[in-house]
Amino acid sequence: QVQLVESGGGLVQPGGSLRLSCAASGFTFRRRAMNWYRQAPGKERELVATITSAGDSTVYADSVKGRFTISRDNAKNTVYLQMNSLKPEDTATYYCNAVIGVFSSWGQGTQVTVSS
């Protein structure tokens, strides 16, 4: 079965950096675009970044452009989210996502808290 396992979240001060990882299994990773979403308390889940299956194209939410970088290693079945210049408004649970056929699969999420 499809499994997505996120890691790398934590508490960081404003202006700091974190790197999230998502290890995927149960499907042909190299053939699927991958997404990172986030959800803050009381807010809807929002798409943060998308990367194509080959990793040759990326899309970002306006709120994170220039600060976040999505990447992937198809040999390791892993997608990453490098987050720099973090702001308190980036505080959220971050989720890895893959759409496989008609199914949208999610990880359990990793908490990112930006606070001094």
C-alpha cells in the first residue's frame, strides 16, 4: 500500500531554516508528481509546492516563493522541502501528498513551529 512518511519538522526561530523529508513507498515514485501541503490551526489545507516526476519543473505558492525549495531524489524515493527565512506565519503541519489515479494519498504530517 502507499505510504508517505514525513520527517524534519520542529521548533525554529524566525529567519531560521528547516528541511523536511518525505519517504515514499508502495508506488512507482519516479512516475508521480509530488506535493507539499500545509495546514495551520483554524485554516484550510493549502498547497505549498509541487514538483514534476522528473524534478524538472516546480510550482510554489506565492507566500513561499523565493524562500522554499522543493526537490526530489528518485533513487531514494524521497521528496524534500527546504525552508529558509522562516516566518511565524509558516507555522503549520506540513503534509506530503501524491495523487495516484483517483486516489490522493497523504502522510501523517510533521509539525513546523516558527517562534522566538
